[in-house]
Amino acid sequence: MEEELIERARQGDIAAFESLISKYQADAYNFACHFTGNRDDAYDITQEALIKVFKALPKFKGGCAFSTWLYRIVYNTYLDNKKKAYNRHKVSEVPLDDTRLVEEQPGEPGISADSVKSALALLPEKFRSIITLYHVETMSYSEISRVTGLSQGTVMSRLNRARKKLKKIFLEKGIFNRA
């Protein structure tokens, strides 16, 4: 079904493109939110990325999942915008519109979504992006590698370091007391 929509959209079928994008638009927006820390910027990046997807769709060869290709465009659009706005650095909380990163187990104290948000906001972007792609977007190492342009080994290393940094933040803030 998706392959058919992709093929029709590649041939210029606007309705097929809209159907295809409707499946991924919310996830692309949430993905952008994790990087920007700002809903308005995430919206702008998502819209800009979707325009790029529409223009580049005829070049999509299907060598990876459509979602991976889309996320790569969103991520590159974010990086492009970050370069353009280099002198306008904003500090804000990372909005997570869902709790996919944190699931409390019944009977066990969990880490609240707000705690995760504030901890993620303290991570450097290079670690925040990897941990978001892996744990929130549930991408594999190879998918993250394609989205970020990093080697798979670098992805694995950064994910490990991001987890250690998050644990340290949780321990320092008294959020998580387990070893």
C-alpha cells in the first residue's frame, strides 16, 4: 500500500502525496520538536521539510524506508536552520508531546515525563538527537546512521554516552537513585 502511494506521489499525484504524508506528519513534527525545543520552530521546520520531500520525491529510490528518508530530510532541515540562526540561540524546554520515552510500571516508582524532558534539555544536541531517535522514534542503529549521516559505531557510542549522561543528570537531581 505504501509503495503504491509512493509511486503515485512520485508521478505527481497530489492526493497520494497527501495520504502518504498524513501518515508521517505528526511524527515528523514531534521529531523536530525534540531538536528545536520550540513548537513554532518545529512546525516551520516540518513544513519546510515536507516541501523538500515533495520536490525530492521523484528522486527517492527506495533504498531505505520512506520514514527514514523523511526523517533525514527533517533532520537536515533542522541543521540548515540551526546554521542560519547560529547567533539566535534559544534556551527552552524540550517538548515531548507523548510519553513514549517513559512508561511507568504499575507498583514501581517511575521517572516522570517532566523529569525526562528537563534531563533531555540538559544534554548536548548531538546526544539528545541520538537518544531521541533510538528511544522515542524507535529507530535501529542503521536507520539512525542514515538519518544523521554518522557511522553506525558513532551512533552506538553516542547512544551509550547519552544514556550515561542522562543517568548522571538523574542522580545529580535526585530523580533516580538506583545504581
